[in-house]
Amino acid sequence: MKQLLAASRPFSWVNTAYPFAAGYVMATGGRVDVTLVVGTLFFLGPYNLLMYGVNDVFDYASDLRNPRKGGIEGALADPAVARGVHRRILWACVVVTVPFVVWLLAQGSVAAGVTLLGVLFLVVAYSAPVLRFKERPVLDSFTSAMHFVGPLLYALVLVGEDLASRQVWPVLVAFVLWGMASHAFGAVQDVRADREGGIASVATVLGAHPTVVAATVGYALAAGVLVALPWPGRIAALLPLPYALNSAAAWTVRDDDCERANRGWRRFLWLNLVTGFLVTMLLIATALG
């Protein structure tokens, strides 16, 4: 159980459960029901076990060369028992995910079901052999972004929200831009480890410095898109700016010292919690008019 818990990266659970719960509650005007509870629980634990567990299993060879693995940034099994641990992780992914998915598919429309299955496909396709979207530059960043945007998108489709409305599309677009920028920035610190492990990424292709620039621009674009929200939602345009400053702090990082970007990545992990609090306050203000 300790190994499975570590594989699911509990520190990051809130990053997927919150978008679903917040999207569902806001789109329904504050409704709290069984679907909200079950969906939030699914995107809290099982979804993260599937996402990170599959990644840890099939990225094990490169993770062994990566000094930052083995803590909150990724579990790492003892090489002597890795095969058995990996088998248990994959079985656990199936056992804890399938019952939730079957129940959720029975609750919504066909469109909601297709959305949920699409989100789960991207979660698996990111790391699974043959597909390996994580090794397809740019697609890797988009797929990673959808890991977090997906729960929000599913919640909105599940309750029949108009995705083209002015209250919704800027959030979705900005969230994707934020997610792609975050993935790209996170990949910078792994440039050398990924190249040694034979893994391609947006950062291994572009290089450390150009990727930092791209991430900073992505955060700035996300801020610009959020200006399109009606008041007071457009205040959210301020939220991506600290991320842009954080990535810009790694402006001098190059391929041969890419690991220096890890300081910015650790700040990113904590910045998410602060930003989540501010988003919550803004959603409350919006709900109260």
C-alpha cells in the first residue's frame, strides 16, 4: 500500500480533483450530490494512481538516472524488487479505476462518456508503450495539459455546460496554455536524464533555454486569454504571471546545467497551492456576484 500511495503522488492529488469539483459546483450553481462526491474521489486518488503509476512503470529505466526521482516528484522502486512492484501498480490501476469509470459512464450523456474515456486514453497514451505521447514533442505538452484540464472539461460536459460561453472558453484555453507551459518547464530539468535514457520531449528537442522561453510566453498568453472573462473573473488574468516570473528566473539555464531548473520546479509545486487558494476566493466572489 505504501508503494501504491507513493506511485500516485499524493502531493499532486488536489491538482486533478479540484478542477473537476470546482467546475461541477460552479456549473450547477452549487449543487452537491453523489456524482460530485464520486467524481471528486475518482479524480483525487484512482486517477492519479493511473496517471503516475503507469508513468513510473514505463519510465523506470530513465528515472533510475534521474537524481530528483524518489520523493514527491516521482516514486522509484528498489531495482531488486522493481518488477514485482510494477506488476502490482499496473493491477492496482485497473482494480481501483474501472469501478469508478463504469459508475461515472452510467451517470451522464454519451458526450460526457466519450469525454471521460478520451481523458483516460490520454492519461494512458502519455506513458504506455507504442503510443508514448510523452516522446512526441509538443504533443507531449498538450497531453500533459489535458491530464489537468480533462477533469474540468469532463465536469462541464457532464452537467451540459455551454463550452462556448464567455464564462467558460477563456478558462479552458488558458488552462491548456498554462498546462503546456508547465509541462515544458518541468521537462527542462530532465533534458540530460531524458537524452541519456533515450526519451524525447519538447525540452530535449528545443533545448533547455528555448523551452524556458516558450514556457514563459505560454504563461503570458494564458494571462492574456483570461482578460476575456467577465468581471470579476478577469482578475484571474493575474494568476499566471507569478508562474511566468518563476520560469523566467531560469532564463540562464542551458542543456549542460539543466538540473538548475529544479529549483523553479519546486517553487512551482508550492505555487500551485497558493494559486489554488486564490482561485477559490475568486470563484466564491464570482458565485456571490
